Amino acid sequence: MLMLRAVLLLSLALLMACGGRTSENIRPPRELVNFSQTVDVQRLWSRKIGDVGGMPGLRMAVHLANDRVYAANTRGQILVLDAGSGSELARFDTGHALSTTPAVADGIIAVGTLDGRLLVLDEASGEERFAVRLSSEVIAPPVVAEGLVFVRSHDGRISAFRIIDGSRTWVQEYTVPILSLRGNGSMVYERGYVLVGLDDGRLTALRASDGVPVWEQPIAIPEGRTDLERLSDVDGEFALRSGVAYAAGMNGQLTAVDVAGGSPLWNRELSASAGVAAGESMVIAADVDGKLWGLDRAGGASMWSQEGLEYRWLSTPAMVGNHVAVGDLEGYVHFLDPSDGAFVARVRAGRDAIRSAPVSSGNLLYVVTVDGELTAYRVGG
């Protein structure tokens, strides 16, 4: 049964990478059009960080902390780079095939592996604090908060371990549908809760201290006669803004949920396999066909749509300064005006796809292609 599910997951991931269509009717990526660039985007530096796993489901990005960039690769290395120059400050060799973006906080680096381990290292020295063998591979980044490391394994288990000694404090198990996308969305810590998007279409809040589910909110409801029609994964990153979570799922909705109580504030029909970004007044998301939508953050009303990137297999969008950035299958990074969705700039980070969400800090943007090219940009001067 496990082998069958693994084959189904891989086949489905490849299918969804082609827009969910069969080989007879795959829509080609929309050709890019020229436009007058109105925003200056400056490449600050670029360097290889090693293999970040071109396989379906892996979306290894970078973590920013203390003016440093932390990156992991499948060869078992964690690189620590200066955020301004890209120069290497440290390199730690773990001896395991790493598979997640590192999490860095409270003096530690936490990362997951393809063979189902949670590794916790000392942030300064890179020495292993502890390692835990889990029940399956880890492809979602761990989360560090409240003296705990939270980790999600691909078989639906979410566990919490004490930083001080590596002991497990709680575990929650969720059933994974027979057919689902090969991927797990990021967990997020907010106001004492760990928020998790599940493979059955629910967004759930677990109390960080003991793992007790506090609330659950359906984002996508499985419907249809076949397993494929009932796909409802919430695999993309969700956005947090002012105590509200914004999440989208396959064959479902984009929903705004009050974190404190779990009540939905608004929802809008939108099927998405990537995640959501939230700005000052707008929520930005791409549907499964690659159309970008700008929605009013207060009520979910559609303010604009941008069809110029259809079928280009977009990454999760990111807000950088006063602009929206999104990567595509050919290594381009597109910048849009969040007020109307117009293109304002375009750069190419490499010739390979950008699957992970770009990571921003102020007007700086960090982009990783699937062949491990990490590039830093300054947007808007």
C-alpha cells in the first residue's frame, strides 16, 4: 500500500507540474511580452549553494536571520552566507541528505532529511545538538518557537521536541488521502498556535504547548467521484497579517481565517497549488493555471487579475518593498505593481525553474532555482 501511494504521489506531482493536464492537451507556457520597465532591479550577488533537489515536492528556499542567509542542500551541507555580499561565513556538513529550508532561532538550526530525520545543530558551531528518527521523510521546514522544534513528516504526523534535550513532548497524527500532491506546506507559529495546512483541505491550529487542536477550518472540501477529482491539498505557503491567516488549496477557496478563534472572515473560489502573499491592503495568489489575482485583504473582492503568466508554473508570490515578485519555470522573476497587477520589471535568475517562494527582507529579494543558483536582488533602489 505504501509503495502504491508513493507511485501515485510521484505520478500526480509530475502531472500537476504540467498544469494537471494529460500529454495530449498540455497548454504551453504563455510567451512573455515586452514592456517598459519602470522599477530598477539590481543583481547584488549570485552563487551556487549545491543541489536543492529538483524532484517533485521539494521547495528548498533560504532562511534569513541576523543579516545572514542560511541554505541547505541535498548533499548534507548547511551554508551560512553574508546577506549583503553572499560571502561564505560557515559551512556545516551533516552527513545526511537534507530536504527542507533550515529554520534558525533560539541559537539552533533545525532541518529535515529525505530519510526521515530531524537534525538540530548549534547555530554558532554547527555541532549536532540532537537528531531524531521520524516515521517518514520531511519536506516541510521545521518551526522553532517556545523552546520547542515542531516538525511535520510526510505521513501526516506533527511532532514537537524540546530544544534543551531533544525529548518529544507531543505528536498529532492526521490521515493522508490515498492520492495527494507530493508536498507539504510550511507550518507557521502564531500567537501560541502552530498553523498547519493539511492534505485533506483543512487548515488547523494546534496549541504549541501540548499539540491539542484548537480549531480547524476547511479550505477545500473533497468532492467528485474519483480520487483525482477529490484532491484538496493545502500545500502552498499561507500568509499571516495582523492576526489573520490567508490560505488556498487545490480545488478549493482562498480563505481568510481569524487566528485567535478560527472563524472565517471571507472566502473566494480559487484553486491553487502554490501559496499566498499578503501586503498592506492586498492578498496575492496564483491559480492552478498561472493567473495571478490581487484581492482586497479586508473583504476578498477581486481588484485585478494578470493573465500574462498563464501555464508558467509559478512559485508562491512574495512581497518585496512595494512590489510583488513571483518566479516561473524558466527561471524568470516577474515584478508587478500590487495596486493593478501591471508588470514593472523582469529579471532572469537562471535557466532552471524557481519552485520555492522568493524570500524578502525590506527591498532585498533572495531567489533559488532548482539547480541551486541563489541570487540576491535589490528592488527599487
